[in-house]
Amino acid sequence: MQVDNQKVVTLDYTLTESKGEVLDQSQGGEFAYLHGSGNIIPGLEKALEGKEAGEELSVTLDPADAYGERDDRLIQSVPMDMFPEGTEVTVGSQFQAQGPDGAPIPLVVTNVGEQEVEVDANHPLAGETLNFDVKVVDVRDATDGEIEQGQPQPGAA
């Protein structure tokens, strides 16, 4: 069976950045996604299209096909009092803000001043060229429930 829309695909993968540092990996068939539902980055999903269980591939993705380019407009200073009282705010701290549509926006603190805090809403891997070594472990039809939910369900088959 080939990787196609509405198929549950199980992968083993290793993700490295341009200098070869391992950023993430999943082995032993622990990672599954519903193809065509936007569960993984677009460039990787496109590269997997038509592959079958047992196939292995190496994919290099430019930022546009991964998490996008860094956008300096997503870095801004906010008043320190925007953070809940008693919250420790340090460089590298992660918080969530609420977007205009109610969706959560992850933020990373990049600088802390006395009155203001600089936060960055870019994905941590924005602007990075990413390298994936992937093995397709399994491909199966998604259940109606998985299609409805837009993601694989534990124990479904």
C-alpha cells in the first residue's frame, strides 16, 4: 500500500540540522500520522507521497518547505506585567499567548529587561534547513474516526 491521503503512515526517522546535530528522532514504529491532514511539515509529507512500507529516504528541506523563514515581525517587546505575578521569566522560558482567532501562539523569551520582555513567536526551527532520514514502517487505511479526528487513534487498525 502506498502513502496517500487518508492513510495512516508509521515512520522511523532522524531529524538533523544543517551541521548534522540530531534534533529529534523516533524509532521502533512509535511515530504515526494521517497523511494529507497537515500533521507533519509540508515538504516531508510531499516527499513521502507514493512511498511504501520498507522504503527508506533522505530528504533535505529548505525552510520554506519546513517551518518557514524567520520573521522579525514575530519578535516583540511586551510589558513585564503581562506575565502572571510570581512567574519566573527567564531567557528560554516558553509561554503561550492567545491569537486573535483564539488559537494558542507559542512564545519563547529571548531577552528580559527590568520593565519589558522580548518574546519570539517564530517556530524554534524557522529559518533552518532540515535533514530527515526516514524509513516507512507501515501504511494502512485510516478508520472513519481517524479521518474525522484528523489524526491516528491509539489502537485503531
